[in-house]
Amino acid sequence: MNTSDQRLVLLISGRGSNMEAFIQGVSDGSIPGSIARVVSNRPGAAGLDIARAAGIDTVTIDHRDYDSREAFDADLAEAVAAADPDLVILAGFMRILTPVFVDRFEGRLLNIHPSLLPLYPGLNTHQRALDNGDTLAGATVHYVTSELDGGPPVLQASVTVQPDDTATTLASRILTLEHQIYPQAAIWHLDGRLRYHAGQAWFDDAPLPATGLQWNEK
Ligand code: GRF
């Protein structure tokens, strides 16, 4: 299959370091596709400047202009669909999405969450891992369903928690791994090795376990 013309749309809310990893992967040819559009819900997102500097089409849909999540999601979905994506990447997109958006892109919608899902859906994940005395922390790429951070995991990377770790030091070590596992999961999806079917994630036609594949740092 010629995959090089596949189109990615990325959604961001902030600094966009995961988005940058995708820009890098497209530019060095490791991701078999192009970034058709970057959409932000925040006009001031620093990642927008990075995307524009890379020559990528950007659109802002400001959630503060909407009375309901559903109305926002309807316009967001239009802005994404207009770019005709094969794969939609939530890259630090900090809005809860309703079925109005999620159902439209089911099976081609990925997110990265900074915990070892199913542990710690939601916010403050690193502090929660520390407070719980966990020995491992990490990040998970998962297909998105309308359950918050509840869609099937596809790829997970862990780090060992050190005695002097804070939420900040953990976040920084884990972010480095996020920049590796997120493009890798996208590559597998675009290559057809990874897919979503019947509420589950599949890799090479076998259903994945509840924590997805485990990443071994190279
Ligand atoms: C990352 O920690 C990611 O796991 C979470 O939001 C953060 C986004 O960071 N979903 P960035 O904007 O990609 O730098």
C-alpha cells in the first residue's frame, strides 16, 4: 500500500511538543504521511507558532465562543473533517470531547495520556502516581472513545520512579518517551498494523492486552 499520501490532523491546546515530534517524523520520512492541519482551541497556544513556522495550515476554534461542549465539538469536527484526515492526533488537547466529535472519527482518533492507563485517567497524573507510592510511572497512547481517557491502550512506556522524583521531574522524563511512542503508534496505524475494531485495539490482527504494547526504550 502506498501510504505516503495519508493525511494527519493534530489538535493542540498548548506548547505542542508532541506535535513537534510529529513534524519531525514527517520531515525525516519516518511517518508515512503529511500534516494537513493543526487545530487549536486556544488562540494563544504556543504550538500554533511552531506549526505556522513549519508551513502547516492552522485553525483556531475558541471553546470560549460556545455555550455547550456539543456546539463546540460540532464546529471542531467540521474544521477537522475539512482537512480530510486519515488519522486525528490529540496532542495535548485539553478539552473533554463529546460523542459529537468522537463518533465521527472513531477508529482514527488517538490520544496520549501521561499515565500508565488504566491507572489515573484525568489530571495531575504524575502527582497521583507519587502520592500512591508507585514504583513505575509513564504514558499511554490510546484510541479515543467517549469515555475520558478510557479508550483501548495501544502503546505504553514506563520509567522507574526515583526517591527524589517530583511531578515535574517525572513529567520531564516521561515527556521524552511520549515523543517516541506517539509517532510510533501513528506509524503503525498508518501502515495498517494497528487498528481499532469492535471497541478493541488490534496489532497485526491480534487483540491487544488492556495496557497495550510495552515500549522498550532504544
Ligand atoms: C503531554 O504531557 C501529554 O501527555 C498530555 O498533554 C501534554 C501535552 O504536552 N496529553 P505538549 O503540548 O505535547 O508539549
